[in-house]
Amino acid sequence: MVSNAGVALAALAAPAGLLAGLAAARRRAGAAITVGVPLPGQAALALGAALAVLTLGWQRAQGTPGLLGSRLGHLVLAAVAVLLLTALAAAWLHSRAAGRAAQAQWRHAAAMLLGALALLAGVIAVAIAWQPEEALAIAHWPFAWRYDPDLPVGTQTWRRLWLAAGLTGLALALLVAALFARRGRWVWLTAAAGLLASANWPAPQLLMTEATRTSYQRSPLPFTDRNVLQGGRLYQAHCAGCHGEQADGRGPLAAGLSAWPSVLGPALFDNRLEGELHWRVTHGGDERGGVSAMPGFGAALGPDEIWQVLDYLRLRAYGGSGGTGMPAIPAPGVAVTCRDGRATTLAGLRGLPLWVGAAAGAPALNALQAPLDPRLLTVALTWGGGDPAGADCVAPGEDAWNAYALAAGVPPDALAGAQFMVDRRGWLRARRLPGAAPAWTSADNVCGPGGRMESASAQGLGALLQAMDRAPIGIPDTRRRQ
């Protein structure tokens, strides 16, 4: 996976080469603006670096939303802009260097311009390298529309889009050519203006779906048992009257509403982004017949409380479906005590796969046959005391038990015997409910990178561990740990 350091190194390549050339030229009086790599080579190097930074930054920021909406993405775009400007400046100076090479004042001004741009690119590269993981969190989406891969788009619309993009790209190329032209500059500018005017872009609603500024935001809260259960209490107090205690849309007030409340199950999270759900809860639902389908709860619930409600609904939906048809979901963080006596949390155990089993005490854990496998750590959920033998760590809290009962989709008193697999980065990847077949299989929801089912079967624990490592979930973990 691409790291911040990799993006920063790509951004530093061209500035370092340019500054080295400028320093060498300064020591050799009367030399060209740069020594070693001439200006055309410096322009090509800066252009290549810009493309490399954009490609690596796009991968690191998880696509266009991360580039446009996160702090790290903004730094990447700034580095790309400065590198492109450096390439353009180097090419332009080379085109104007004929007849001026002997003018010391001109060479000094040109070197100062390139040096300033190179230093600026270097500073941005250092800033990229120092950014923490939280810099990947998307703060806002700057447009009223977003691309939706599930939106049906006709072939004619795609052709119209590519034609408009081609004409616009050609117009930009003519504008750059006008910058270097010695004659006929107005001809180039007029042609570029004509191409821009003829670019017939399709309407946004033909290609995209409506978006809000919070569309790509994710919860900043730790995904812990306490936050999830607090979200459940808030849901029962504010939402269950319409959507039902079981989130099935059958609340006691449902029949008297102008529109029947939604079922808040797996389909809700598959069809909408988390940030858009947060926006709808805060500001209210879509209007139907001039009447709002749902009132806004921004005055009754704070932003973090709304995230807690959504996290509760996500975990509940996972419990009902096993994750099928849902985006990936992290394992609820719980307080654990390990055999060496240190107290930590589930997030502190990342780096090895985790087996989490629900047991009321030692006999129940022994019945589960906790796996003795050096490739993973075992965590026992206990309720009501007991000292389970064979587990690396124990989570004795009632909150932990209740949170994993939600993940299993069973009442708390029926959780004993349930098992979960958590990958190296903390994502829930598989589960076995009490009374299930003794072997792990693909039916236990071996998730792929997008949180979906993997096509191949995973027969047995060893195959399951290999499947998790073979198809890691690439979503960056920007949530605060606890």
C-alpha cells in the first residue's frame, strides 16, 4: 500500500534535481541556468514527478473524494500544481533563453524563479511525509454532485462526455502553446476560445447523483462497544417510535405518518454513503408531496450522537446479514486484559489476526475449542465472571458482550458459542453463530476489499487466514482509536 513517505519522495525528486543543478550553476560563473540536466530535461522531470505524485496520491487518498476533501489530498494537489508550474516555467525559460545566455541579470532572475518553485515543492513534500493517518479523513465534498457507479448512464451520454473532455483538453494545449508562440499568439488564443465554447458538457444529473458537503465523511469516533450501545439508546429514544425497535420500519407512530418509515437494514448502508445518512438525520429527509419525510434531528442530537446512532445501525445491520451486501465494518473495540497482565483494548492488538469467542466462563470456552494457532491471538468475551483457560486475552465487560450480540444478530443471552474473525487491520471478516457447522467456510462471510463476499471458498481456519491476507480491505482507518 502506498504510504505518505512514498508520495513525498515522488514529490521531492524533481525539486532535488533542480536545486542541485542550480547550485552547481551558481558555483560555475557564466554557466547555463542549470548544470547537469538542462532546462528541457528539468521540465520533463517536473512533469513526470507531477504525474507520479498525482497517481500515488490518488491511491493513498482512496480516489477522487480523498484528493478533493482531505487534508492530505489538498497537499497532494498543491504539490502537483507547483510541479506543473515548475515544468511550465522551465520550458518557457528555455524558449526565451536564446540570445540572453550572456545576460547575468536574466540568468539570475530565471534561477531565482525556478529555485523558489523547487523550494516550495520541497516544503509541500515534507509536509506530506509528516501528515498523520487522520489527514486522510475527508472533511468536506466541494461539489453538489458526486459520481455514483450504480447510476445507469447511456452510451450517448458517455460519448458526449468524452468529446467535451477532448475538446477542453485540446483548448488547454492551445493555451499553453500560445504562451510559447513567438508569432500568431492571438490565433492560438482564438482557436482555444472556440474549442472551449464548442465543448458541450452533459448535464450533471445524467452522470452523477446529488451530494452534500458531508457525503464522503466517516465517523471520527472510535467504533467501541460504549459508543455503539450509546447509539442504541439514542435510537430507541428518538427513532424507534417511527422506525421500530428492531429498525424494521414498524414503529408505533409509523401508520400515522405521511410516508412509511424506511427499514434501516443492510440495504440502507449499501445504497447510501455514511456522510449522506448523517446529513439526512441532521437536516431531515427528502420531501414527498411537499411534506418532509423525516424531520431533522440536528437540534435534538449533536453530530457525534448522530454518528453513534449510525454506528449502532451499521452493527445491527451486520448482525442481521453477516455483512452480505454491506460495506466493510470494523470489529467493535472493547477493553481486554491479556495473559501477561497488561490491560489494553482490541485496537491495541492490531497486527495479528484475532479470534473472538463468546463464553460465559471456562467450561463454555473449552467447549468452543479456542484455536491454538501462533498466527493469531484469541480473545474471550465473558459475562458473569470466570477465568477462561487457553485464551490470550479476556474481555469481561457486559458492554462488550452486548455489542458482539448485535454483531451476531442474536439476543445477549444467546451469544455464548458465537465466534468472530478479525483481520490484521481490525475489520470484521467472518463469524460463526452458535450451533453452526464446525468448519469455517465462505458462507461465514469472508469479505473482499470492498466488504463483499469473496468468490472462493475458505475451508478451515488456515484457508480463512490466507483469504483475509490475500484480499485485504484497503479502506484507511481514520477513526480515533480507544
